[in-house]
Amino acid sequence: MRRLIADSGITQAEFAARAGLDSPKMSKSLSGIRRFTSLDLARIADVGGVSVDWLLGGDSTVPSLAARTSMASSTSSDTAIREAERLAQIRADLAFLGYRQELSAFAPVLKAGRPIDQGRNLAAEARDLARSGGIDPCRRRDLSEVIEDLFGVDVAIVRLPDGFDGLAYADEQTRLMVIGTSEVPARQRFTIAHELAHLLTGDNQGLHLDADLHDSVHKQQPSEIRANAFAAEFLLPAEILREEDARLTWSETAFAKLACRFWVSPSTLAWRLFNLGLIDRRLCDSFRSLNAGQAAHLADAVDVLAEWIESASRPRTPASLVRGTFQAYADGKATLRPYANLIGVDTATLRQAISETREESPLGS
């Protein structure tokens, strides 16, 4: 604390004033006579431009090293890693203030066996949990809220310079994923399910980077085989596809409608049907040659695809993190800056919006 004040270039009294403390209280706290409150620490960290965790002498959340030892650095992965660091640090500060992430009690135990079978079994358990809450993941376009509400995972979608699939980060108090915005929404949705598998199984506790899920070497790793099997079963359950096969006569139109109804790419659905033995290789090759636009046209869902692409191209801030930072401010335990930084609004504008009590007159009155 003394080092922070000294490095600030202002006097202790001025620093205290900016932090909302009078000089005697600051002096007593620095000498150990008075305890700093959590709000004191939040304000001091705000003034000094550091995290509460730094003030407490804790190690900063630095997952970068783990990622860079596993694969080459790129502009996109560096940006995604920095965002993971930023969000994890906010989680750490909130946990100190008493606002912990509500982690899911869902704690599956992987049985011995092939990674592909482990992924399928895990997906079946996860889907059972979702259905017990009245949710069917394979029919939900946007998985972000489902993942946050059911599994207690922060889902951030970030605009990156040259494309990026995703990463997962976990420690004792944080579980989050950072996913790249995409003009290929089905791939983004598959990535979200894939990263969920990594978080549920604790793969590479710390940071797990999946810059390109389709990299031929990367996807042969056991953890990647398991995560891909999980995503395939989670999004396209074998049981449901067998039911569809029993009632359908396969045609391009019937196939396209199914791909649009389950929010997956034609290629993903074609391979899934083939691997389940529901179509032969000739039909698989024919169906997977369709692109998303062609499938949407056949299914009379071009407008739906357009909306989906637009949605997948937008950044997203984790909803539970937004609620937590604002609640800490509303309860008087944190300054407004963490909330403002999280949603990308300057504090002055945000403070004015929050304090505004005048109601606008209804239109036409």
C-alpha cells in the first residue's frame, strides 16, 4: 500500500482523499491500528490502477504462460488470453468482496475408457441436467445463457482480429470461456460446447487454448477427441437423430431442415449421421457438400440464418459477471469503475445514468 501511494506521485493525504478516506483513517490503517474495509481496498485499488488481489499480495491471474508453452503465439490468441486474464481478475476481486461465482454442483467423474466414449457419456449426463431444468440444448440457438445458468461458467464472446475458436480457463474461484465472434455461427456454437467439455473435465486446469478446433494435429489429442465427442452428442444426441431417421425419407430438403432446426452446419450433421450408421457415405458426401446458405434456402430459413450470423458477430460480456460487479457497487462494497470497465462505458456517463431519476413522459402524452 505504501509503495502504491509513493509510486502515485501524490501525497498520502491527497491519495486518501481520492479514495474517499480522510487522512487520519488512512494513517491508522497503514499503521495497523484500523482495518481497511473491503470498500476501502476497492477504492484504493481504483485510485492506484491495480487490482484488489495485487493489494493483498496475491499472485495475479496469469494464464498466458500456460498457453504460450502449448502453441505458437498469434495476435488473436494473445488478445483472447488478455481478455481471459482481465475477466478472471475481476472474478478474483469480486470473490474477495464476497461475490463468488455460483459454480455448478455438477461434477461428473470420468470412467476409464476411450476418450470418445468418455465424451459421449459426459454429454448424456450434461443433457440430462439441462432437460431437468426444462432446457433442450440441441434446440437452443444461443447456448451462452444455458451454459452460464446451468453450469456456472462465464461465457465471453470477443471480437478478434484474424479469427479464433476459443479458450477455457478455470481456477478455484473462476470458470470461464472466451469465444471469438464469427460469421460462421454453427462453428461458434460447436466451440462453446467443446469448451464446456474442457471445463467439466478439468482439462489443463488453468488455461486451455483451442485457437483452431480443426487443426489436424491438435484435434488428435485425447482431450480434444473427448471434447469433440462431447460437443457432437450434446448438440446432436444419437437418440434424437435415430428418432428423426425413423420418420424421415432422406432428401436434401429434409436434411437441410434438420440442420437448421438443430442449429448445426450441414457438414457436422452429415458426418454425425454417417458415424451413427444412419446414412451411407454417398449421402454423407452429398449432404456435406451443402453450405449453410444453401441449407437455409432449402429449409426456407434464410432470414433466420441472417439473424444468427448477425448475433454470432456481436461481442458478449458474461451476464453473471455484469450482475456481480453492479451488485457490489449497489451494496457499497466496490466503486463504479469495475462495472463501467466491464461494460465499456466511462464512469461519468454511467454515474449520470444511474443517478438520473427523472422519468421520461410516455410518447403521445
